[in-house]
Amino acid sequence: MKFDVLNCPYSCKRYTVYAKKGMVATSQPLAAGAGMDILKKGGNAIDAAIAVAACLTVCEPTSNGIGGDAFAIVSVGDKLYGLNSSGPAPMGISIESLKKRGYTEIPKYGFIPVNVPGAPAAWAALSKRFGKLPLKEVLAPAINYAQEGYPVSVIMGRNWAKAFNRYKECLKGDEFKYWFKTFALLGRAPKIGEMVTLPDHAKTLTLIAETYAEAFYRGEIAERIDAFSKQYDGYIRKEDLENYEVEWVEPIYTKYRDYEVNEIPPNGQGIVALMALNILKGFEFEGKDSIDTYHKQIEAIKLAFEDAQRYVTDIRKMNVKVEDLLSDSWADEKRKLIGKTAITPYPSREQRGGTVYLATADEEGNMVSYIQSNYMGFGSGLVVPGTGIALHNRGHNFSFDPNHDNALEPGKKTYHTIIPGFLTKDRKPVGPFGVMGGFMQPQGHVQVIMNLIDFGLNPQAALDAPRWQWIKGKKVEIEDTMAQEIVKGLEDMGHEVVVTEDNTGYGRGQIILRGDDGVLSGATENRTDGTILTW
């Protein structure tokens, strides 16, 4: 039977789903199934989250990979634990060394934007601290899919084709040939529904599972990364990998109405969402579909980004205290700047990115908000030969200006876009939420949280609602599902509105909430191959 899987002429409705024993929500059906299998084998929500994360590196490589970074907020015993598993710049790199090589900015592709990958370390750390099952059993579904193959899902297939076309034009050096050998073996991107096998991924994941990631940072894989980097005059070395450690951190939060919204502290950009919510909580809103509501949301995001893009970087290097950016006095001053017309914030560059987000919950009360990324789709365009490891390009986020707070420095972590969110009430866990997608993420967090709290939408409706995305200056992109009168009203207020048919840039979210009776309610995204499985 032949049909066009991208032709969906009729609107369809999803409903919030409920469960008691467990729930897994993510952007890829096979990965969701892997997490549910682990729950049913006796694993907890942490084991399930690791299984999903590893599976996504195989079954959704367009947005993340073994060579990327990860962040998580884990709820165990009614306490939140934050994990920052982002990697620093190599010790051998600097702005001065790049200038000597003729660079005037940090490129998107190649070895220069490659920081130390943190994702494998995140899996090992989460498993050791909170997991119930051996890592080898938890990673087994991902290894099986890599070995035996899987059919390409719809949205991922479309994104894979886009990435192939872009890389075919941009990646010209000999070092990039391994990406094409790994992800375009037939001389093209795999088609939707076509089977894909990634045998090198299977070998690497097996080594990670057997050694709790020691092979990645201090063994065979580290040696391969080091040799590949040296061969093409890259900066990352085995010493950078050997010295890497994850950071367990205390989540930061702000009180919004009757709830607390929790995020990972900088170098992550979760603080942007909290800063914007602090501004917005000083307003009363007429309703979800009010022009004034959208205007105030957009302006608050601009003002939050304006300061975040000045100051947010590796928290050890920040010249402004986090508590100052989250203070009532900061929010009060920024709120005064919001008037009846669109403002032009401090200049910023337009950015995009690719990420995966997942949420899990179990019957014991454990819940996980987890996010993982290679930054721009497949990342740097580099795949370590014989490993399947696509190295991320997170270093592109550094500033090339040595006077900027986020300037590139050896061993420094850059401003990071990926942010897991977690909702609490009176500091008791309510549930994980997230909206992945580059600089859209804090904007998505604000919109989804307000949909839930201010406007009383159920989790699925909170995700389904039309979204906007501030791009730069006065430019705002809006989904074509937004009412025309809102578009017109925002234009009348001075916003430069671009209505888009392609909704993949507006983030892809998941939500799981736990009720007072322990019943889980959850929702998944219609902008991707989103799936939520229950038990």
C-alpha cells in the first residue's frame, strides 16, 4: 500500500493520558518503548530515562548522539537532584590560538567547536546513584536497535534529509567523510520507513555499558577520539576526557503563582525562563488568546535573554550572581520597560539547535526530567571512525570576543541551551516538563507553564496550543495555527511577525504530572514523532 506519510490533511485531537505504575514520554516511539520495557523488567524511572536516552542516540540521531551533552532533574524521595553533564572546552584551545590560525569567529562544523561530550558520563552517574538495574541491561534496547536495525520515523526522516542536504554543501574536508559513511551510507539520507542499522553505535554502547563509560573517558574510545583529533589538528585530547566529571547541582527555582518552576543553574539557559516568569508574575492576564498576553510574554522573553546573553556562562566565570538575576528588584525594573509597543533588545544573533527531551515516572514516586543534545542536529559533522560517535558542536556557543563573559577559554563551559524543567508545589514534586529546541527552549517553558498554571489547560492542550518564538530584534515567528487577529494585533504593536507553516522550530515537549493520589497524567508533542507509554 502506498501513501504519503507527510500529508495529514485533517486535524486530529490527542488527549491527556493517565497511568499508575509508570509513564514514559519522549519524541520517538521506539525509544519510549525501550523505557517502558525497562520499567516492566523491574527498573525504576531513572533506569527508564537512561534506556530512552541511549536509544535516542540510535533511533533519533538527527537531534542527539553519544558525543553530546546532557542535563537532568531527578526526583527521588520528594527531593530534587540536578545533574549538569555538559563538557568544557579542551584545555589546548583559546581565542589566541584560533586567531593565529586565521579564524575571526568560531565555526559551526569541524573540530574547533567540539567540547568534551558529557552524555555517556550522565548515563553512568545516574545509574550508579539512583538506578536499580545494571547499565548493561539498561542499554540493551539501544544496542539491539543499533545491531538489528529500526525503521526511520516520519519527522526524523524529514530532518535527516535536511541535514544530509546541508552537510553535503557545507562539509568539504576529508575529516567529514566518516559522517557520510555512518549516516548516509547509500549516498543519501535514509527514507521514512526505511530500515537503518548502526553497527558502530552498537559496539560503542556495549563498551559504555560494560565499563560504566570508563572506556569512553579513560579507555579505548578515548584513545580513538584522541587519535582522530590529532590526525586533523583538532584540540580535544584524551587528557580532556580523562579529567571530565559530571556535576551534581542544586536546581534553581522561582515561585510562579502557587508553584515553583525548577531549572538547572548556569551554564544552562534555564535561568532565562525563570527571569521571564518573574517579570510576568507581576501581571494579570485577560486570557490565553489575548493579544496583550502574547505581547507581554514576548517582551518578557526579550528582556530575559538580553541579560542572559550578556552574563550567562560557566557559573564559575559569571560576573553576576544568579540570585541577582532572579531577584524581585531585577524583575520589577524590567517589568517597567514593557509598554504598548515592541521593544528592540540588546543585539543578539539568531540561533537554532537540535535536542531530545524525555520524561519518566514510576510507581515508587521517582520522576526524571532529562534532556540531551548534539546542539545543531548531528553536531559538528564529525564522526569518530569505527565508533558511530557524532561529536557535538556546543563550542560554537562561545563568544569570540575575549571581553565577553561567555568568551572561549580552555576548560570553560559555554552558555548551554538544553534545559530540563520540573514543577513543584510547596517544594513537593509535581512533575517533569520540557520543550527542546535550541533557544526556543526557555520560550517554550514559559508558554507551557503559563498554559498550565495561568490558563488551566490540561497537559496535552498546554503542549498543543499555538506557539511563538522570538528570533532577534523585533522579529517573532508564529505558527500558522495562531488566530489571524492575534497576528494582526501583534503587528500593530510593532512586532515583526513571520507566520510559518513548518512547526519543527517551535520545540518538542513532554509533560508528566503526579496527582495527590499518585495517579500520573501525561502528554506528548504533536510537532514530532512524540509518544507516551503508560503502565
